[in-house]
Amino acid sequence: MYKSFFIILGMFLLITCYALVGVILFGSVKYGEAINRQANFRTAMNGISMLFRIVTGEDWNRVLHDSMLEPPYCTLKPDSDYWDNDCGNFVAAIVFFCSFYVIITYIVLNLLVAIIMENFSLFYSNEEDALLSYADIRNFQNTWNIVDVNSAEASPSAASNSFSASSRAAWKSILKKIASSSSTCATN
């Protein structure tokens, strides 16, 4: 739980930092196919939403090409600062977007998926120390089918007493497994 929270927090901080750098580098770029009135780097919030689109893989290469805009396709004012014209930066665009895409897609998202898979494997494992085995799930399902004869997916209160009495031994073993794994997780 905490691992995935910290990965998501780190991903959000990385996106925020990249969005602020994107505002500095590409905030004044002329609108094109992918950079337009709705999706641009003019403000930090627009930059964050643009980078969330890139995280999903939505036309990030077209955003890259719009950010590499150079004369004669943009207005380059003589004797002006970088931020006073509407041209992009070829090298900065390649470094910015390729590094962002590689870091987010191939590192951060894979870490998040690995943590989810690790947590999922705690519940479904062939080992003896698994929190919940397939036999436990089948036992619960069979006991539930005895109680829920009408397939209402809900039990009346009288039936729940027989349900808890009939599966008390199974639940004790499940709770012992969960308690022992929680104590080992807390020490790690």
C-alpha cells in the first residue's frame, strides 16, 4: 500500500517538475497540430495535463514535433530573448520529451505494476505461507452457496449465524495466516 503511494507521489512530483520545465522551454511555442489552445505549456496546469496525456502515450511524438518548430514556420524576432518569439527548441524538445517518456513509461509505470503484482501475489500463491489459497477461496464459496440458496448474493441474519458456525475453522486458519503475515510485514 505504502509502496504504491510513494511511487504515485514520485510520479506526480516528476510530472510537476517536467511541467514547470516545459512551461519555461515551450510556453511560447506557436500552436500546431498537437499543441493547441486546449493542450499546451502556457501555464503549469496546462503543462501537467499535457504531460498526463503523454503518460498515456497519446500523440507524444506530435507534441515533440510541434515543440521543435523553427523558422520559417515560426516568428523569430531579431534581437529578442528566447521567450519573446514563438519558436521551439529542437535539441531541448528531443531531450525533454524522450527523457520524460523513457522515465515515466519504462521505469515509473513498470515499478507501479511490479508493486501491484507483488501485492497480488501475496493473496494468490502456491506456497504454504500465502495469505489466501485457492482452497480457502473454494471453501468460502462452497459455504456461501450453502447459505445463499436463492443466489441473492446476500444472506438473511439467521443464515449468517449458520454460515459463521459452519466455516469457523476455515476462518480461524485464514485469520492466523493474515496475522502471521502482517507481523512479518511489519518487521520488514
